[in-house]
Amino acid sequence: MSEKELSLKNYINVMLEWKWLVICITVVSMLIATVFVFISPEVYKGNAMLELPFIPQAQIGNWLSTTSNGVVFDGLSFSPDEIANFVKSNAFLEIISKDCKIPFSSIQSFLTVNPVKNTKILSITFENSDKDNIRKFFTDLMIKLQSSQYGVLYNKEKEFLTNYKVSLQHQIQENEKVLYSAKKVINLINQKMPNDIDSFILYSKDLSEYSELSDKQNVLTDKLIAIESVLNNTHGFNYISGVYIENKPVKPKKLFNIAVAGTAGFFFAILLAFFLEYMQGSEDKNRTEKTTGDSNK
């Protein structure tokens, strides 16, 4: 028999000798884990994809010179990392904790906020033992974000663009009236073409004014189309597909925890068995040496 086979046989003999110890410790570990998982409160998870405020740039030239803040308007977009850090900040979470009546430590420990790669979207998950608390959290989160500096800035810029659109529509209507009157004059003159220099000069002037009014109308219409396109693609804070709350609890993982406890108990019992076997062997050796020494005397 090889040395390896002998060693393996010794290990097996030790385990068989202490088998009841191994079995008892493993079973006790699993029983303790079973009691623990059944008395632990069930935890549910809610998750949502949060779309950040966005206003696209205009599609034609420098059609809009300044915003309400007095700076050149080139769209509005926020960094996902910046918003994620804001949502996770203690000051922001304390406000939500107070309004929702959920302990601050509970929100801080069970809230996860991660930017979705290459998008302007945040993935938000929140765990709690009460589904109503999860609903209240996500509802209040949206309210607080909309009233935050980011939401206020978005609403301010959108309001400015909306007012600018109304102004353009009014200008187009007024210009249309003037253009219509100028066209009637041109049509009347066309019915009887001028036959002297002075009349011809006046006719040329009317044509030039009509042309300028037409160009202005085209420019205003292009601006209106551009701003309507911007507003149609504008959005504030928004939950994509709403908030999803899982029906089954995510914690505790009963079978998993029991299996882990049983495995840990099993290996601990084996180590204890080898330790006890070693201690017992040492005692037998000392006893044998002592008996041999007394015999020699």
C-alpha cells in the first residue's frame, strides 16, 4: 500500500471515528440557520430606470441667441455620475427619509444607484421589508428630483423655449397679415403695369418689401419648426416603464443560507475532529512514554 493510500485511509478512519460529532455539528448548524432565516423579516426589492432631463440642440444655425440665463443655448444635459452622487448624498436622503418616515440608515444601506453605461439613464434599486415603503420612496424620489436644482433648471429652460415658440407663432401671424396686404398691392399693380419712371420705382420698392417679408416669413417658419422639434424631443426626470417591485422577497435566501450554514458546519466539524484526534493521540503518546519510563525504573 502506497503512502498516499495509507494517508487517505487514516483521514477516512478519523472521520468515521468522529462521525457522530460531524453529523451533530452539521445538523445543529443547519437548524440554527433554519430558525434564523424564518424569524428574519422578508425583504422586497423595487427597481426603476431613471431618465435624466434632456433638451437637444437646435438643428439649424444660431437660431436662438440667448437663454433666460443670458448664455448661448446649446441644449441641456446632465452627467449621470453627477446626478447619481446627488441622489446618494446624505443631505438628499435625509429629506426623503423625513418625508417617507423611513429610517435614514435603512435608505442609505439598501439603496443602489448606478449609471447605465453610454446612456443618460440611472439604474436605481431600493430594498425594504415593506412594499409600501418602496412605493413611497420612489414616488418621493421623483418629487424631490423635480424640485431640485436640476429639475428647476430644466423647467426654466423649457419654459423659456415654450415662450419663445409662442412668440414665434405670434410673429408669424402678424407677418402673415402684412404679407397678405403687400401681396394684394402687388396684384393690383400687376393688373395695370406702371408706365412712368416714378410709378415703376414705387412698384420696385413694393416688390422688394414683399420679398423681404417673404424671406422673413420663411426664417420665422424655420425657427418655429426647429423649436417644435426641440420641444418634442425634450423630457424631464422620468421613470422608463415605471417602478417594478418584485412580488417574491429577495431576502433572506432560505435554502441558500441553510446550505451555506450546513457546509460551514460540516467543514468546521471535520477540522474539530482532526484536532481532537491529534489531542487524543498526544495524550496516548504521553501516557505510553510515562508507562514505559516507569517500567524501565
